[in-house]
Amino acid sequence: MTHAVPALRLSSFYFAYYAVLGGFTPYWSLFLKDRGQSEAAIGVLMSLWYATRIVSPSSWNWLAGRSSRPIRWLYIGCTASLLSFCAFLLPLGFAGLFAAMCVFCFFHNATMPQFEAITLSHLHGVSERYGAIRLWGSVGFIAVVGLFGFLLDHLAVAWLPLLMLPLLAGTTASAFANDYGPAQRNPRAAAGAGLSERLRRPEILAFFVACLLVQISFGPLYTFFALYLEQHGYKPSVLGLFWVIGVAVEVLVFYVSPKLFLRVPAQTVLLVAIASAALRWLATALFPESAWIMTLAQLTHAINFAAFFAAAMQLMAQYFPGPLAGHGQGVFYGFSSGIGGALGALVAGQAWRFGGGRLAFELAAGFAAIAALIAWRWVRPAPPPDQASANA
């Protein structure tokens, strides 16, 4: 019997979750600067967004995998994320901001890997439909980046936490409207069986290392892009416009991805996406004063983020099928996004300290180039189950 995919409910969570990031990712460093933090301190604080990904996804999926009602952990995570974010309304110094960032980032990062597993549990056998659902996250991101860029031209950046609270409330409300697909409402039976064997496969190891390096390369963008543009004379509304341009074309890629992956192997898309990232960071490093080159660089976000992420999810569906999806997502977010993101923020902070934004983005280009080499040489699709068993 076929299972109807609850696309509207799933899409609403992506919309709300990434709307939060639309306020956080481009503008949070400006908020931290307004709170009197130095560039080095901002690098440390922003790295916590990624550092918490090292432990929160795996721990949350471990708890969900051993629960008689795993969806309750999504509810708990979203509610705790909303409540902990209220701390940023207080006049905190570095220590207080550090503690608040640790708590908020832990809970907020715990929810998306679990929700990715929830989405894939509804898309069993039709994983190519993922992009058409995930694109609503990009729509939410665009809407908030553009709106907040306009608002922050007229409001003090100190208003940012208050502006973001309704978005977190929307994420929590959407969480309570969702659940796992019928086949995985109780995933306890597969609490990691076969996971270690899969993690030892060369193509999966190469995939995770490539994703780690790509995430490191995004460090300057996520940590200092706002300050980098501010140094070169751009207003917050222009920063918002750059993000809107990048994410608008990202929506198009997610929309066409179902047809794309019926024609082009996921590993090929992954390789092209990573190579485009190296070119993007190099252009950003060398030509920050050129608005049209920066616009072209932002347009490549469609490839080096959207196409990359869609291809990564296709490969994840192959590498970690069925009940292993949640555990695989925990590893993906914890290792590639968590460790990679934390290292990216820290490396970007130190590069900024010694050589400014140009050095930070030049190093980013180098990390992406190495990732492209690894993807070209070693990343392959998962072998069929019978062949995998024979190779084990």
C-alpha cells in the first residue's frame, strides 16, 4: 500500500527552521559586534553553532532511537530551542553569550538531523522528491534575509533577537504537526545495527571527509561575510540582497533536482558543486569591491550549496537506507557539519586576525579544492546490498 507524503507539513518545518537561520546566519555577527565583541571573540562564539553539532545530532538520534515515541524528542528540542533563545534578550557579556550560545545551538542543532530522517522516512523509494520539499526551507531563508536586511537599515541590530523569536515559535508549532512515516514510527529495532560496517566503507569515508572540508570552506561566509562586506562599504540591505540572490537560485535547483537526479549521478553533481565552491571563494577573496563579481559569486550558491546538499542527501539515502537513516544523519551533521563548521569558524577567525578577509577566503578556496579532489578520486555510489555483503 502506498503512503501519501505529507509534503505540506514537512515543508512547513523546513520553512520555519531555515527562516530562523535567515535571521541568524547573515546578521548574528553584527549583533555580537553590537554587544561589544571583538572579531576573535565573534569567531569563537560563532564556532559554537557548529561545535554543538558534533554532539547534539548523535545524542538526539540516540535518545530518539531508544524511545517508545521518538517524535517527542523533536518536540522537546524545538521547545528548548525557543526557550533558551530568550536569554539573548538579556544584556550578556562574553561569558553569558558563550553559555547562551552553547545551550541554544545544542538544542536547535539537535532537531534538523532528526527531521531529515523523518522526511526520508516518508520518501522511502522516492528520495528524489526531497528537493521539492526542502526548497521551502530556502524560501523561508530568503524571506527573512530580505525582510531583516530592510528592517536593520532602520532599526538597531539589538532588536535582532526579538525579531527572531516568532520564527522559533513557528518552528516549534510545525514540529508538533509532524511525525515519522508509518514504517519508522518506532525505530528502536535498528538502533545502529550495521552502522559501523557502513562507516568503514571507503566511498562513505571519502564522502564524509569531502563534506567536512566543504563545511570548513564555508567558515568565512557564515562567520564574517557581513563584516567583510561592511569593510568594503556595503549596507545591511545589500548584504541581505546578496543572500537573497544566492538562496533564490538555490530554490530553483531544489525544484529541478528530482529530474536532475534521474539523469545525472549524485556523485557527479557533488563533484561539480564542490569545484564551484573553490572558484566562488577565490572570486570573493580577490574582488570584494566589484558588486557584479560578488553577485556572480553569490549566484553559484545554487551549485555549491543547493546542488551539493541535494546530492549529499541522495548519497545518504543510498549509504544509510531505512532505519539507519537517523543514525547516518547524526554522523553527517556531527562530523561533516559539526566538526567542519567549528573548524571553519575558528580557521576563519584566525585567518582574519592575521590576513583579513582575503586570506580567510583564499584558505576557503584551498579547502574546497582538496575536497573536490577527494570527491573525484574516491566518492562512489553505494554498491547493491548483495555486492556490499560480498565485499564485507
